[in-house]
Amino acid sequence: MSYYRYSNYSYYRPSFFGGFKFFPPVIKYLLISNVAIFILMSFFGLFRLQGLPLIQVIGTLFPLHPFGEGFLPWQLFTYMFMHGGFWHLFFNMFALWMFGMEMENNWGSKRFLIYYIVCGVGAGLVHLAVAPLLGQVAPTVGASGAVFGVLLAFGMLYPDRPVYIYFLLPIRAKYFITFWIGLELFYGVTSTGDGIAHFAHLGGAAVGLVYLLAERRKLALQNLWHRTKQRVVPTEHVNEYSTYQRRNLSDANYYDVHEKDTQVNQQQIDEILDKISQHGYQSLTEKEKKILFEASKKLN
């Protein structure tokens, strides 16, 4: 990954030579699947199933319906891949590519995919909880909730990255994302009849925020645990470079033994050597140590 550095700031410059991909795997397959489903739904509108337009059957099974109005569990996932029109699809996919591309390159595909799905499903749950309170009972489609989760993450990870409005006016990501979410909140409260699931968008951003904060807390706890483990040195694995203090070791004592003080014979030496082999040198009495020392002097 390449950067231009000016003053105290780093500016990102994508490069094919640093492992950066303009269409990383998850982004690429999400774009393909959403566009393919949109085209297939347009094509299926020409056919009928048991007298019903096939598009009507699909509209009953896969968009996100309110509780008690046709809700099915898998709709929390399938609604993210359905869109109400070309521009709805275009702006969602463009935002997903624009803000998600760098995140997937930095996070990795698996982590990014999990985050995207969690935000999308969370957005659906928030919408199911809030929409009845606002009198919204229509089915919901679109990846906007998951995309808003991506926007929130981008603003948190790259707060000073410039975002160009209409490709001309630069504004820092943290201000751009904050303004956009604030606008969604305003319209969600005041424009309940515009046919847009504003609280699904806000739900995706809220779930993304909780996810990132939980992830940071988990990482902090893991780092704390690793640091704590590194401070504990097992007593049975202390090497000569450790700062661990060996409290059980004592200095050797030396004695000047005279023959008249100690009479040494082979039987005593054998008994002392057997005792050392069974219990160690520290088990010897002072007298036995003197006998062993005197024997070693005679051997020399």
C-alpha cells in the first residue's frame, strides 16, 4: 500500500503494485450478485406461476416484510440483495465500492463480509422494531442498511480522509459521515411517508458502531491478557537470562577437613553417594559433606 506524505498527514494513493485491489473479492461478488438479481427480477416479470406474475411471488418471499404481515426469517438476509429501481441499486453499489474497497483491502475479505452481513441483518431488525411505530408497513428492500454500516466504519477508521462531494468539493470523512447520518435522522423523524426506510439506514450505522466498539474492547482485553501472561515466568522453565530470582538455591560451603577430624572409608562414601542419587546433594548433613570433601582430596 502506498502513501504520499505531506507535513504530519498521510494521504492514501492506491496502487496495483502494493497488493491493493480496486475490486477485492467480497466487493466484487456483492456487486455482481446485486446486479444479477436486479436483472433477473426484471426478466422474471415476464412470466407467471400458477396464474400469478412470478415477480409477485418473489416479492412475497424475499423482501423484508413487517412482523405479522408476511415476515419470514430468511428475509433479514435476502432483502439486502433486492432493489426498487436502477438508481437505488446504482447509488448503493457505488457507495459500497467507494467506501468498502479500502476497508476490505485492509481488513481482509472474511472480516469485511462478516461486518457487512451483521450490519445488514441488524439494520433489518431495527427497521422491524421501529417501522410499526411510524406506521410503515410496506416491504423493505435494498443494501442501504449494510452500506451505512460501511460508511460509519470508514468514518471511524479514516476520519481525516478527504471525500469529494460531486467529485469537486473535498470534505473530511468524519464530517461527511456525521452530516449524512444526521440528515437521515432528520428525515426519519419528519418524513415518514417518503417510502424510504431511514431507520434501517440508521440501524445499520448503529449496529456497525456497536460492532466496532465491541471489537476494540475485545482486542484491548486480549492485549491486556497477553501482557499479563508475559509477566508470569513459570518456575520450572527459568533460564540463565531470566530476571526470576531463584530463592531455593544456596551458596556452597567449603570446609578445610583434617584427617584427624574425619576418618573416611569406602562404605561411608558409598552410602553418601546413594543418598545424593536419591535425595540430592542438599539432603546431606554437614558431617557427610565433610566426609565427601575429604574423600575427593584423597583422590586428587
